[in-house]
Amino acid sequence: MLRAIVAGVIIAAVGFLIFLFMSLGNDSTYLPSALKGKQLPAFSAYEVTAPGTTARILTDEDIQGPALLNVWATWCPTCEAEHEALKEIGATGVPIYGVDYKDNPEKAYRWLRDLGNPYIFTIADESGQIGLNLGVYGAPETYFLDANNVIVHRHVGEISVDLWNRELKAIYESSFNSENHQGEAQ
């Protein structure tokens, strides 16, 4: 009986170590996107604006790539951590559009007013339908769009200035040549 217990513990420990070893190389910001190499999904939604003002209706055609499309929310602590970096990246001339995901547009407006607004405009996605069409798992997520609004890359999680300079800026700059990305699998 004792031998069976010891053997079971050893097998479980070896299995756990194999799982841990295999997980070490995995990038937690990598989630496959079925939309890579495909057109930004069509949408029509209101812009996040000051309470009491008339919000314009925005569509996917209002987004001018190459650009970043950042999915965020006021309820997302990682989005707040990422916010300063997005302001710095946007200040360099990188166009960034926002999707306020499953959130209250009035809270989103106040959040942007108080923390600064890195976005050309922010789309109010209260129902989460735009996020669903993009395949969003959570916030933040950032989609890199080429000049034809084809999705060339998807980044899951926070973008820092360091990560932008080290890895993501080159991906954004490569989006100026969309032919290099058509049909690539992520």
C-alpha cells in the first residue's frame, strides 16, 4: 500500500515538473487570433463623449490605419497601468483608437478627462459586441492595423514603453507594408 502511494506521488510530481517545464517557454501575451491577416470587423457604435453632448456614430471606416486599436475599460487595473505608456506612444505620432469594452461611457469619459486621452476617438462598446467580433478575451488587448485596416498583430496584456521600444514598435512599423502579413498565422 505504501509503495502505491509513493509511486503515485512520484508520478504526480514528474507530471507536474513536465507541465511546468513546458509552460516556461510560453508567452502569456500570445493568444492566437483568427483575425490576423483579415479585415477589421465592421461595426457601428457611439463615440465616448461628455455627458449631455450628442455622440457621433462611428464605424470601422472611421479608423485610419496604420494604427493601434486598444481595447480597455475603467474597471481594468491593467488598463490604468498601461495608460501612461499609451499617452507616450501616441505623443510620438502613432495613431491610437480606443474601444471602451463592457463599460459605462460616462465613466470612460471622466477617466479619459482625468488621466489624459491618448486616443483619436474612443468607441463605446457597452454590450461587448465589438470585442466579441474581435475575439477579445479581456482588457487590455491591442490590435495592430495596416493601412487597409487589416489586423497584422494582436497583443494581449499591458503595453509598456519598454516593451513598445523593444518589440512592438517594429511590428507597428512593419504594418506600413501590409503585403508582408497577408495570410500569416499567429
